[in-house]
Amino acid sequence: MPSVTHEALVELFKNRPTLAAEMLHDALGQPVPAFTEARVEPSDLTEILPSDRRADAVVVLLVAEQRRPAMAVVVEVQLGVDVDKPYVWPVYVTQTRARHRCPTRLLVVTIDAAMAQWCSRPIDTGHPGLTLTPLVLGPEGVPVVTDAEQARAAPEVVVLSAMAHGRGEEGEAIGVAFLAAVAGLDEERRALYADVVLSSLNEAARRMLEAMMKSGYQYQSEFARSYVAQGRQEGSIEAKAQAVLAVLETRGLEIPAEVRERVLASTDLAELDRWIRRAAVVGEARELLATNGS
């Protein structure tokens, strides 16, 4: 399951379609054609890829009344190493280019400096002359937004700024700038962005922002609540599964691979609770999975 950070970053680019072009031009110095409209397009690439393969977002820059595509931008948020990406990213680019019949860029977004370096590596496709070098927006490329007017004009940019720089000394100033943008947002975006910004700031900045927001702040957006609840559930499941194995190991019992795999694969909290109790009394680990005890 993608993390709330991953999904929040994707939402920024979907909520502000011009953001991809702005970051390409302003942060990365890439030429961007003049356009009259930026539109988020379906990112499902199932024509030639499995159904679970899709880009995070595809933005098409359109020109003139004919709304002719001038450029497409495949936006990919990357927060951890994924060995599949050097193989699927070239496909995302070529498939998007074929669909919209226009020049296509790959913009990889990350808030981790080490990941930015990993994502920037050229991808040799194996065909002579066909090497894809991702355009990577890392924390160094994200602007530090502390100006209220700039925040009001581009709320998604100040949220992105908080995610990239909120832990640093600029955190408080970014938080104050974000508050300037809040009034102009619809209720759902206001709640979501506040969740993201608060979770991205350093402790002092977060306390200050919470106080300015009348304190007692809770996760407000349905988007954030669902991911937080899911994260807590997954964390509890993982902790209980590890507890089962820890009890067996503490008692000196050998844990066969199939038992370990079954325990770690369980998503049933009640079942894991039963296994924790049984782990304290079984004679060998395989008895844990006996029909009368599972």
C-alpha cells in the first residue's frame, strides 16, 4: 500500500496540473512549451502492461483553441528503491508519447536526497542510442516558500515546500506561509494539506502552527484518516506477528520456514493473538498451526 506521503505528493500534482510544468521549468531549468491549459489524463497504461502498472500521474500541456498536446509529463513519486522502476519508467514514457503523440518527459519526485541520486541514474534500455535519464525533483530543487503571496498563489507549492524543508530551520516560516493559503482552499484540500504540512514540520514549527490553528488539531481529511487508520492496523498486525516469532525464539524452538512465512502472512489480529498464547506452550513450532489451534 502506498504511504500517505506518497499519495499526498501525487495529489499535489493532480490538484494543480500546472505544477509539473512549473517544477520542470522553475526548479529543473527544463524548457517547457507555451501552453494554454494543463490537464491531468488517465494514467492507466494497461494496453501493454499488467493492470497494476500505472504511472502516478500524467499531465498534458495543451495549446490553442484546438487544445493540441504540446508536451506530456509522466509524474512518478519515488520514496524508496524499487528495482522494477528502471524497467517500467521507459515504458511509461513511450506509451504516453504514443497515446498523446507529443514530446514526453519523465518527472520523478522525491523528498529524500539519497533517493534523488538513485532516481537520477540513466537507464540504458539496451537499444543503441536509447537511454532515458529521469528528470528528478529532489528536496534541493523544491523552493523554500516563506512568502504569503506566493503561498496564496500556489498552495500546492508551499505544501511541497513543507514536505521537503519542514524539518529544517525554515519550518516555522513555511508553516506561517501555509496559513496564508488556507483561506482560499476548499474544505477537503484545506484539511488534507493541513494534515500533510503538520506531519512534515519540525516539532517547534508544528507546535506553533497547531497553536495558530486553535490547537487540539486532529487529522481532518478523510484521505489522511483512512491512511493513518490503515497504517495503525498494519503496524499492529506486524507487531503481533513478530511477537509470535519472538516467543518461539525465546523458548529456543526452531522455526521452520513455512511456519515463519505463515505467521508473517497473517492479517487476522484474532488469529495472531491466539498464536501468541499458543507459542508459550507448544512443544514445537509446527504445533502452532495445528487445526485446533489456528
